[in-house]
Amino acid sequence: MTETTNLSKIKRDKMIDTLKEIKKNITNEEVLDNLSIIENELTKKKYGLIWEEHEERVDKDLETQIPTFEEKKDKEIITNSDDKFNFLLEGDNLHSLYLLEKNT
């Protein structure tokens, strides 16, 4: 099974393909022009936030796997070896919070 993070694009592409098939069987110029307007709207660059209705792979992984920190020595910054250490956590906000919650 192939996972994707952009279901909106998949849906738009499917609608565009459907419109192209419909246009093959239509001879009325006004109807063709209106279908072209719809097709142009579907292909325009989109900006903004979209909340997809799907489960992300990482959410599925968290059901059966325990998250762990991975130390990257090449990114280590030491200013004073006597001080307690701090760390930088890189990742998606929600998933990083889950990781912190599980490790405290």
C-alpha cells in the first residue's frame, strides 16, 4: 500500500482526468468553456493549510512502537562540560511532544 500526504492533489488530479474525458464527448462551446474554467481552477497553485482526513504513518507507528531519542554526536555543542546538558529535539510538534511525554 502506498501512503501519501497529499490526498487533495490526488482528488484534484482525478477530477481533472474526469473533466478531460467528459470534454471529449461534448461539442457545445459554452459547456466546453465552462468545463475549462473548472479545470483551470483545479490546476491553479493552491496556498494555505489543509487538514487531510487520513491517518499519518507516524500515528500508526506510534500505536505499536515506543519513540526514542537518537543522539547525533556531529551536532553536539558543548559550552561547559560541568553544566547539565540541554538537547534540541527536531521533529513534528505533536509527535515531539509525545516523545517528551513518554521519556519523562
